Amino acid sequence: MIKSKIFLSIIFLTVILIFTGNQFGNAENNEEVMKEPEDKSVDELVDIGSAYLDQGQYEEALKYFDRALKIDPNDPYVLGYKGDALLDFGKFDEAVVIYKRALEIDPGDVITLANLGYTLSLLERYDEALVYYDKALSIEDDDFITLNNKGKTLFSLGKHDEALVYFDKALDIVPKDIYPLSNKGSTLSQMERYEEALNYFDKVLKIDPNNKTTLYEKGYALSQLDRYEESLDYYDRALKFEPSNVDALVGKAIALCELEKYSKAKNLFDKVLAIEPENKAATKGLKFTSNAIQGKIDQNELEQTKDEFSPEKILLDYTPVGILVQELVPEVSAEEETNQQTSQNNQGPTSDNGGCLIATATYGSELAPQVQQLRELRDNTLLETNSGKNFMNAFNGIYYSFSPIVADYERENPLFKEAVKLAITPMISSLSILNIADMETETEVLGFGISLIVLNIGMYFGIPAFAIWKIKKFSNS
């Protein structure tokens, strides 16, 4: 339902941006912006590089950042962008070097400190990561992104009590943010505090009812509390979105064993072994169910199966541009990486990786709460559906035709920047309603979406039109 609400709301956002885009250029303008310039300044090169970075074309972005660094090798702003590009490109070791170089020039750059901590955590250099997170928090102690990411790093070190402290600090600032809510639930579950964990899983599912990770985590917690019938419902909901989720399949099979539904459990263990032949829990579970079907029930075998089942805890953190990254980063072969980059270069802007250039320029940082909100709406909800992906592809074709020009002009003209902020803030504020609305039926969702569109039309057109009418009426009288 939340996806539908956001889809309806984004329709109005598109209308506004199309209207604005017609005043600043079309697709041909974008091609001119992305042409190879000969005499660009550092700021202009960074703007073009950041546009490529937002589109996921990392090699192109790096070319422009390197050109900017040839002009000014010690610009910490450019070094930070280059570090971001290397990080997003998966070149973590190189990113660390560049971030450290930037910090030698500007030791108090909070974003670079936080990004370096995040990169080190991806390299599993957790103790080093904590050093840089602490430095960032000593400057800005209310940065919920860094608080959450530090909590995740502490979890990775097995310091669960300390991790909870930082998730709580993040939740004091953003009490309805899925990341720290989910992370706190997963940490409590890891500590076998299942009743408490359920409370946080419920909060996540109230915001995002289809969060597949939380669905199976809740199923596991219920199963650990011997609430097997209830756990089956949540495992089934998780498997609806990810049928090959091994942890959900094994968890469901064990719950079925506890309910003495051995044939169904055996089928699930067989399915797991077809996906993951070396899965120890499924191997022992298959032996138990095969014997149980023949009336040879050995509870020790079932306990051994449960002992082998240790579902992975997937904690969530924010990248420097607010894109969700899970605990494990899949390895990509050199051939696959080349194919992916070729595909990106052929396709141009992609909906999965694009960034909100105008909002970033308006609010001053890709980590600004307003920009983060837009990215979360896009990445965690809209892009979860095929229609949403198609919509974003069409939207990006329009948006990137003019957004680099608008963003560039904002950086050059502070008055224009303030005017844009004044223009888009009401719309972004109205989108925040999506985080607290509780819709149960499709009719309610449709009604809410229409109401939100009408609200924005009233704010942007109705009120000004009424004011103009009143002024004319007063002038005539």
C-alpha cells in the first residue's frame, strides 16, 4: 500500500519537475552538459562528475574528478567526491587512501570522516572504523546516520549491548526510521531477547508491511518462543517475496516439524538442499523427517537440526548517498563488472542509481534529511515494483535533462538556491505524510493519493491564484 501511495504522490512531483524542466532545457541540453569540456573550472568538472556518480557511471565520474584534481590536487571537496565514487564502484581500499588524503587537508570534515568509517567497516576493519565514527560524532553528535552505522559496526564486533546504545541514540532523533528499528530488533534477537525484538519488528512492519528481512526475522523470533503457528505466517509472507530465502525455508521447515507436519517439512528441506547442497541444518532435518514419516521420531535429531540453524542477521546501514547496503557485499567477477559498466554506459541514467541533484544542491549535502527521505522513498519502496521501475526510468529521462543545469545554477546563485528551497520544501514536507499514514484498503490508498495531489495543487496553484484574485479585486475597488 505504501508503494501505491508513493507512486501517486510522485506523479505530482513529476508534473512540477516537468514544468520546471521546460524552463531550463530539454534532453539536448543534458547532452551538452555531459560533453567532454575543454576549459572547465574545478567546480564545473565536479558538477559533471557528480552527475555521472549519481547515475552510477563510476568510471566516467572518476575521469572528471581526476581532471579537477590535476587543477587543484589538494582540494578536499574533490577528494571527497573521488572517494565516494571509488566506494560506490567497490574499490574500497583505494577509497580509504583518498579519504585519508582528504582528511590530512581538512581533518574536521564530518562527511569524509563518516564515509571513511563506513568504508573501513565494509573491509571488516571494524576497530579502525570506530575511530573515524567517533571523530565524526565528536563534531556532530546528532548525526543519526553515523550513530546507526556505528551501532552496526559494534554489532559486527559482537558488542551487542553497546550497539543497542547507538541504535537508541539514532531512534531518539528518527524514531520511525526503518534502519535503526530493524537493527535494534535483530540485535535483541541475537541476544535471545525475543519478546523485545518482536516489538521492534512490529514497528518496522507497521511502516513497511512487506519488509522481507523483518518478516522472516519475526518468524524466527516467534518460533524461538514456541509460537509455531504464528511463525509459519511470517515465514510464508517472507517467502512470497523471496521464494529461495534459505533461512526462511529452513525456519519454516523446523516449525512444521514442531507441529508434526513431517511430509511438508521434508519437502522444504529437499528444496533447501537443491539450492544449497551443503546446508547442515537441512541435511540433518531431512534425515529427521525421513525417519519421522516412518514413525521413527528421534527428538535428538530435531534438536541437532535446530542447533545447526543459525539465520544470518542482516543489519542495515547507510552509504554516503543514503542507498541501502546489506551486511554482505556480493563479489562480482571482472567480466561481470565490465558487462555491468558497459550496460550502464549504453543505457545512460538509471533509476536504480540516480541521485536527486536539485535537492542535494538545495540542502547542501547528499546526507541532508530531505535528500535521504527522497532516496528512501525511491529505493526502498518505488523501485520494489515493476511499475515503479518503469516510472523511474521515464522520470529520469526527463529529470536528468535539466537537473544538472538547475543544480549548477543553484551553486552559483545563492538567491536562486533559496528560491528553489522555498519552492520544493512544501512538496517534500507533504511526502513525509506517507511515513505516518496507515492505509488498509486500495480505496483508502487511492483516496489518500488523490488528496495529497490536491493538497499540493492547492499549495502551489490554488493559494497563489486566490491571492492574485484578491489583489486584483482590491485594486479594482
